[in-house]
Amino acid sequence: MDQLFAVAWQYVVGIVQPEELPMQAAQLLTAGMDSPALRDLAGRGRREDTAELAALFRRAVHELGSSVPDAEAADRCLLHHLAGQLAAGASAPGEVAGRVWQGLTAAQTRTEHEFFQAVGDEYYVDYIADEQPEAFRVWEAELRSAAERLSRTTAMEIRALQENAERDCRAK
């Protein structure tokens, strides 16, 4: 189910595009998940109507006992994902900050707020990058530290968001 929820939040934030949903469905089938809508989606092509693919994906998620998270929950998942990428050294601080500056605003926990605070304002970071290299290195270190703290809470937070999605499904 974790893999299903990951595809769902990645779809909401645009990491997974609608035309990629048939391949994602095939991978979910390979991972052992099964439902009529999931099988139907896995058999579709990338060039089919994206609205139809999206509706089929939502139905498959529901048939599998979950629901597609709302934008705020998906943004929180993305925030944790970005922090994990930075903490693991898979992304640079500037890349992560750039994605946050593109409009990522969802934060509910103390560590999520601390991560946003560490990202800071784009205009300030641009200024220190050019004018104050030592201050820029300090910013990078503080952002990495905040990412490490946030990534330590990721499993628990994502599990809670996933459980909320499953509860929403049962309530419908």
C-alpha cells in the first residue's frame, strides 16, 4: 500500500504525469496489488485521454482501499521527499529550495515549519550566494541540518497521511 500512496501523492504534485499512470498501474500490479480498475489502467496506452486515465487511477486507488490525497497532504509528502533527498545527498540545497520556492507551502508539524524557515527567502539566498559566500555556506549547512531532522520524522508523518487517505476511502 505504501507504493500505491507514493504514486498517488506524486500524481497530485505532478511528479507522475497522467500519461504515466498506465505504466505506474502495471508496476503496482507487479508489486502484488490488484483491482479491476488497476488492471484496466495497466492495459491502457500513454496517448489515451488523460482525464479518463486520471479517473481510472482514482477509481483504482479507491478499489484498493485508499484515496488520492488532497493537495495539502500531497505537498507535505513532497516536502518530506525533498528533505530526504537533500539529507541523503541526492539533491543540492539550491535544487530543494528552488522547488519549495515554486509554491510549496503546506506545513503542519514543528519540523516541517523549521525546514521552511531554513529554506528562507529566495531574494536573500540569491543575494548571499553572490555577495556573501560564507553566509551561503552557512545557509546550506542549516538547510541540510533541517532536512535531516525532517527526514527522521518522514516515515511516521507519511504513515499518518496514508492512514487519513484510507479513512477517507472508508467514509465514502
